[in-house]
Amino acid sequence: MIIDDKKVEDLAHLARLEFSDNQKQSIKSDLVRIIEFCDKLNEVNTEGVEPLIYLSDQKNILRQDISKPGLSKLEVLKNAPSADSDYFKVPKVITK
Amino acid sequence: MLKNDKYEVVIGLEIHSQLLTQSKAFCSDKVAFGEAPNTLVSPISLGHPGTLPVHNKEAVNMAIMLGLACGCDIREYNTYDRKNYFYPDLPKGYQITQMDTPICNNGSVEIVLADGSKKEINLTRIHMEEDTGKGLHDLDIENTLMDYNRAGTALVEIVTEPDFRSGDEAYAFLSEVRKLVRYLGVCDGNMEEGSLRCDANVSIRPLGAKEFGTKVEVKNMNSMTNVKKAIEHEFERQCEMADKGEEIFSETRSFDAMKGTTFSMRSKEVANDYRFFPEPDLPPLVVSQEWIAEVKAKMPALPKELYNKFTKEMELGDYDASILTESREVAEYFLEICENTKNYKAAANWTMGAVKSWVNSNATHIENFPLSPATIAEIIASIDSGTINFSVAEQKVFPALLDSPVKKVSEIIAEQNLALMDDDDALQKLVDEVLAEFPDKVAAYKSGKRNLIGMFIGQIKKKSGGKADPKKTNQLLTKALS
């Protein structure tokens, strides 16, 4: 994988992060090092090995369809960076 | 039907259907529409650190049932995936969905078009996922306001093959799917409230071409009519672009119901990148044959099966069968009448006539109709046996029963003295009386004015208070006048 400025900008956008030009350069070199490090894993021959997704062999952990009261509105909104008495407030996401 | 001599429209639909579970897909928050904002929310639906989702078994049952109803293959080994994106409608930063292992594959739904022709619409897949929260964009000038009551509600997404060639076909499919989910009781099918939502992938291609054009995704159509309109608008728009030599690019557009047009929603330079990966918080779901059999056993009769039963076994016409199967409740009411009568045609007529008009004029549902199907069967039996005739049943007995639904049909007939006269002597007496009253008319009849018989019957009916059996009256009159 090639990590160039464009890739860093795309990743920053997906993560909703903003970097200054200096930060961009240091993130880029960090990412390059991380990718190189991970590439080491590619040296192992994994042919015929199923990907490991789950660390336990549990299956069908299901619950019955019973509703329970959730949090109070006060608790729900407690950690919100911005809220009124009813809603979370976020920057406008639609511009018509 | 869309007509264009150069291009044809190709449409595939994606239908999101909210499942009618009591609690959400992965936590036990209550599912309800129209509650005060942010009151049906838990740390799991808010995506707080350290929370763990657990799948709702009923949501899986409903997905399997819908799949069975559409003739899908039900997947045995299911996993879940995270669809990652930062948007305030999902506080976790990802949506739990099934990217690689949809629980249902293939299958189809048959639609009936306006001209009566039928078409099979193939399904690609039905997968399980969770709904998002709701953003209110117009309440506050500077902010979008978020309500997470809906976040985490169990959904299934039905994805069709690009099998539609007109807005009318898409409309017919949506009505069929809505009928089906309502029959199965897995979704209330309410497009206005958003419990059934439809996105359309629309592209055009030159007539006769095999390959598909670039598709445009259209969202935010909150009624079946709007889906049809949006497709028709999009077809025209794309044809115009193609004629001008403009390139149609892949984008998401929103339908503007006021203008009947679509507008671009997302800037195209930033392509979506959802970075799907397996959801490690949810262990795999294994659907056994026994489980599928259990769901099958609980499945109600499907509209198509009932239609076939009504037309073939019960020998009703196509029109009657279509009307009776429009909703499960109406079909069930009709079937319950038929448990007590073999006169299926009469049962159909009463269901579609007097019963349905009561339902309509009271703006309610058949579940609230006060008379039991057995009572309707009793009315039918009283007519069939000749105790009362249809007009007495409809105009006197039926309204009287509505006033006192606990009474029996026979009680009403006795109380109001509605039974047709079955006493030949009494009827003969009325015939004699009338003939004695109108000697001149009798003479006229005998001299050839045969249509006067109607006048005599009318007089006798009047004297009997409407209870003279018209057939018998006619017989006795003809005899007396000969």
C-alpha cells in the first residue's frame, strides 16, 4: 500500500480529523512504518488457514424479545458535548 | 408506463423494513414510534465504550419468515459486519449489518400489473441490520438535532435484482411487499412513518442493449406514489442528459416531493468507503433446519396461497379473491364465515359489501367490526333457508344486529317479526283480499294486461308488511287469476 499525501487526507476525512501540514508529514511517516511492520506478517504462509474472526467458539448468543426501560433523558444527554433538554446537537449535516 | 423510443429504464430497489419486535435488534430498548425524543435509549444504542450487543432472537425469526415467504435460501452460517462511517445518525461510528453473509439469498416476488399480466421480480438478498437515529434538520438554525430512539431498531433490507422496467412495476412490487410483510406481521408497512423505506437504483440504456448504464441512487421517497414519480423523473432526466451527450455519473440523489424532482445529495469527489470488517462482538449465528421448520410452522397462509384457495377450491372469481386477500384480517374474517357456511359466494359478498362498508364508513379496521363471522354465517343461512330475503337481511336484520351485537339472528327476526310468511293459507287470504279490492284491474289482467301482476304483488307485499315471499305470492296469484 502506498501512503502518500492523498491517502493521508482521505483517511483523515473518513476519521473526521484535521491535520496541519507538519502533522500530515509526521502521520504519513508513522503510517508508512505501521504498514511496513504489518507487512512482516505477510511473510507467513497462510494458505489453507481460515481467517480467525472469533476468539471463542460460542455461537447463537441470543436474547428473548423483551423490552426494558433504558436511561433517563437526563442520563442520556449527560455526556453530550452539546444538547438541549431533548436532543443532542451536532453541526448541521445537510445543506440544501 | 414510461415510453421513450431510444432508451429503456432499468431499476433495482432496496427496501428497508423495520421489524415489529418489542425491543431493539441488539439491546432491550423499547421500539416505538412517536415517543418523546431520546427516551428509548440505553448505553448500547448510544455506543458507549464497554457495551456489548446481543441479538434479538425474534428479529432473526422474522427475517427467516420473510425469506421463506419469498422462496429464499436461508443461510446456515451467518456472521455480522461493521459498516464504518462517521455520521451523527449512528453514535457508535458503525452500523451492524450483514455484508458477506445475508441471511436470505435468491427468492422472488410475483407482481401483477395493471393489464393483469404477471411478472416475477428476483431478489438478490435479504439481510439483517440495525436502523439509525433520526436527525432533525429544520428545528434549529445552527445545528442538526439528534433523536436516538430509532437507533438500533431491527431492520431487514430487501435487495432486488435490476428487474424493473418502469415506475409502475416498482409501485406494484412495493404494494406486494407491503401486503406480504403485513400478512406475516413482521412490519407494519407504513411508508409515511418510515417503517418501510425504499431506495431506487435507476439507470438507462439504449433500447435493446444488454449492458447496464451507470446507476443513480434515489432516496427519500416516503410513499409508493413518490417512488413511481421519482423513477419517472429520473428516467427523463437521464434521457435528457444522454441526448445532450452528458455523462451520467454514479451519485446519490434525494427526491423533492414538492417539485417532483431529484437533487444531488453528496458531493461526488469523496467516494464512500465503509471499510467493512467482521463484527467481533457478536458470535456467529447458526440457523439449523429445525429452527427453520419452527418458523415455518408459525407462518400464516400467504396472500398468494389464499388467492389460489379462494379461486380454485372455493370457486370465487378473480376480482373477489383479489379484494378478499388485500389484507390478512379481511381474508381471515371471510374464512371464518366459511367455517359456518358452504355458501362461499354469499360469504364473499357480505364481507366485501355490508361488512366492508361498515369498516369504511367508521374509518376503522375489520378487527373492530362488532359482529362475529358466525353471525354473518347465520344471516346467510336464514336467507338460504327462505326465512328472510336478502333485502330484509341487509336493511333490517344487519342494522339491528349492529345495534345489539349479542343478539342472535333468529331473535332479531322473531322480535321484529321479519320472517317471510310461510303460511300458505294466510298468504292466500291476502291474495283474495287484494283481488277483491281491484275488480277492474282483475278484469284488465284477464283481458291481456299481464304486466298488472307486478301491481298485485306490490299490494300484497304492502299488506304483509314486506313479509310475503315474492315467489310464493306469484304462484298463488297466477293460480287465482287463471
